[in-house]
Amino acid sequence: MRNCNTPTGDLPHYEPADFAGDKPPCDLIMKGGITSGVVYPFAITELARRYRFASIGGTSAGAIAAGVAAAAEYGRDKDGFLRLAEIPEEVSERLLSLFQPAPRYRPVFRTFLSALGDRPAASKAATLVGAALLNHLWATLIGLIPGAVLTVHALREGAGWSVWAVTALLLVLGPLLAVAGAAALTLFRGLPSTLFGVCPGLRQPGRSVPGLTDWLADILERVAGRTGPDGARPPRPLTFGDLKGRGIDLNVMTTNLSMRRPYRLPAEMTEFFWRRGDFEQLFPDWVLRHLIALAPPQALPDCPEAYPFPAIEDLPVIVAVRMSLSFPVLLASVPLYTRDFSYRLSEEERQRARVCWFSDGGISSNFPIHFFDNLWPSRPTFAISLDAHHPDRHGPEGRDENRVHMPREAGTGLLIPVSGMGGILSFLGAIVGAAKDWQDVMQSVLSGYRERIAHIALTSEEGGLNLRMRAEKVRLLSRFGYLAGCEMHRFDFDEHRWRRYLVALARIEETLHGLTTNYEETYRDFLAGYARCAKSYEQPEGWIDEALRNTDALMRVAAETVEDPLRARGQIPKPETDIRISPRL
């Protein structure tokens, strides 16, 4: 097997033999980042040369990469990874066309696009203002009316400098305020009817090329090797059942905004339903036909044509990926319907359908490093993080090898970078980022986690919302992904397992110490008196006596084990950790 030795700036060329043969298993987790996801294809293919993917997870753009990686693993023997390696070139040609706004939002979207690109801030501002005025011409003309009226009055009356100053101000501010008001009105009035997104994801009227969801649904089938010789689609889309049949575990994160909680897909979501009128805006016809064929619609009050959400084995991969990839406002959210039995209402009201809005997985967890985790892992779980570039941390932008790193030494990767505040917008952004990402950030610096994360440093002009990235920029980001794959080749799994052992041992000791102490002081007597008269969860005959005997035996062994704790005498990786009970998503 060849080494990672392609010349600087080049991308690797793969052959079918690179992905053939038996390979050890690994897991892979990828972070969200909208267009930053173009880094992932070559990271995936490079890793696939040495491993097969057992479990793959991601959020938002990372969910796209995870879905495509799972499809490539499914089609490994049909050149799946060779097809995956072609995606960056295809993305470079059609990136912007994948994001197609609904017709009513086209002026707003064109205005937004005008501010993108690698230019000075003053140039961006001037271009944005000009584009806003031209794209909302009627609002611009209406905004000019007050200034024009005052100009005529000033000319007739021979006004002084103060009147002319006010006139000039109105001529400048009037159109800007009118355009801002028109754009805001368009969004606030229109977004609820377009599922709270400017771009539904499907090909829009007047466009001849596929939208993001159309394209991605076809990519999944192509990479999986399920399309015919002429490119014809299979009778049904790739499902999680198909992946499971090949030993592939795919997980993506989405956020239920209506319940303020994350969901890890796939999941048994028997309480949810989807409505045909909604999904017609979100998914291609051939995917929709599969969903309709699974089960007849169920009559729910105020929700006609409500179909049960598919079981795990029947759930199309494209549906789960799209539910994870719903960047707020840019891409439409996915509505599902359920009953809310928390209402103290009549039975008829309790049976009424309530909408739940599923949006971007990055809102709740943009880097689900906890996926597939075990206290003592049996195989590597790699992760790829997309970080903010800083020249003092990552070196000059032109040195691409400096933009990718993976902590190896025991003490590296422990520090969390300090981000500056450039103004009120960055301050507000930091508040949002801290609220949604703090758990991912803290998890990522733990020993046993940090050394398996490949970090890619991206500037503000790379990835993110930069929908107009040029081909050379896409190629550069693809190069970063390839280098990340090379870094993961150097991962020392034995050293990783040693560190995980130490961390887990220390925490198990500490947890057992707390358990035995509390059991001796309060819980033994409490259970002996209360277990047989508890008001809930009545147990079978003899169960309580057996449970108390087992607990006594377990606590005796635990007390002997932690009598002289090893964690107090040895070197344990920092920072300290906790073992706690948390809800399974």
C-alpha cells in the first residue's frame, strides 16, 4: 500500500485495488459546516484505503459526508470510493446551483450572494448596497419618493443648507430603509409557508439543474453502485436497512425545535407522521413514492394525508441526511406531526396533530464526538473537526500542510483556543456558539478523544456560507481533507487504548467509591425498608430479595477494590472526567 506522498497542492489518484481486500474496522465522525463539507471526500477515501467503515456519523454538512461515506462503503466492491473521489470536482462546477431559492426569495438571495467572496470589507459593503437597491427596484423607487418630494420643494422655495442636508439624508437612507423593510417583510411573511427556509432543496421553477436534495439523493445511489448502466435510478432509495445488511451503522444528528431537543437518526419514531404536502416541497418524487408505498395515511385531526414515519429499516438515507442538513433560514426545515398528550384537554384535543419542526443537527450538537463511544474501545473512532484558522496557531495560509494537525503527544490538544471579540455581532455569535457547542468542545479536549481528532483550520473565506467558492478553493479544501486522512493513518491505536484505560479506571474507581459510601451510609437501610412498599414499578415475587443480595455482594467487592485507589498513586490524563447517567438519544 502506497504512502501519503503526493506533491504539495496535488490530490491523490486512486485505483480499485486501493479499496480491495479485507481491512480492519473503524468509525468516523464529521463536523457540520455547510460548504466546508467539501473537505471530507478525500479524507474519507484516504481513510478507506486502510479501514472499512463500521460506524459513520455526522451533523449537517458532516451528515452529508457521513451518508455518502456509508453509501460508498455499501458499494465498496462496485467502485464506491472511486465515485466518492469524483464529488469535489462535481461540486466545484455546480456548488452555487445546488442552493436554489424559492421564486419569491430570489431578490433577497441574490443580495445575500453579493456579499460573498474574498474581498475587502469596504468592497463587500458597497457591492451589497448596490445589489440590494437593484434587486429590490420597486422598494428603491418608493424609498426615493420622500427625498424627491423634498428636493422639489427645496428647489421651489430656495431652501437653506439645513433643508438640503435633510434632503440628501433622505435620498440616501430612504431607499436603504425601504429595501431593508421589503426584504424583511418578504422573509417574515413568506418563511412560515416555505417551511422556514429560503431554499427548499429541490429544483425550483425556471431552473434546469438539480437542487441540493435532488443531487444528493442521486449521489447516494450512484456511490452505492445501485444505479443502472445508463444511470437509471433503482426502484427505491437506499435505506438504513440496506446499510445494516452490509454491517454499516450510520447515525446523524437533527434538532427538534418544537421540543427543544436533539434526535439521533435513525430512531424508532412511531409517534411521528409526515404530511404529503410538506414532503412534496422537500424530497424528489421517486423518494416520495417509496415513502407513500410503506403504509397508508392515518387520519389525524387537522392533518390530512398524514403518513407514519418510516421504521428504521425502511427509512431512506436521504430523508435522515436532509433532516440533519437544515441550516436555519437558508434551507427549509422538515415538519413532522405528533400528538401532545401533555395537554389537559378533551380527548379530541389531545388527539389533534401538533407540528414539530426538525432543523439543523448543528443547533444541538455540531460535532457529535460521543457517537459510537465506549469506555474501552475495540476499534478506532476517528473524527474530523473544522476549526477557525489563525496564522499564529496554524501558520501562513499558503502552507497547507500547516493547516491540518492531529494531536499525538500526551499533553497536546488539551488547550481550548481563545477567540477574540471584534464587535457586537461576534459577541452575539459567541453567545450562540457557546450555548450550542460547549459540550462538544469540552468532550473534544479529553484524553482518549483529542488524539483521534484531525483538525482542519479554515479561514472565513473557506467553506461556511461561501456558496461562490471558486474551483481552486474547492480543490484546496479537498487537499486539506486528503492531508487529514494521511494524519489519521499515523494514529496509534495501542497508545489510544492505554490512555482510555487510565481515564476509565480512574473514573470507575471514583464512581465506585461514591456508590459504596452512599450505600453504607443511607441506601442499604433505605432499600431494606422501602423496596417492598414502593408506590411504583412493582417487581415479581422474589425479585427484591435477589436484587438486595446482588447489590450487597457488588458493594462488598467495590469497597475492597477502591480501598487503596490507584488513581491517587498513578499518573492519570487530564482533564478530570465524570461518569453520569444521561438520556440516550
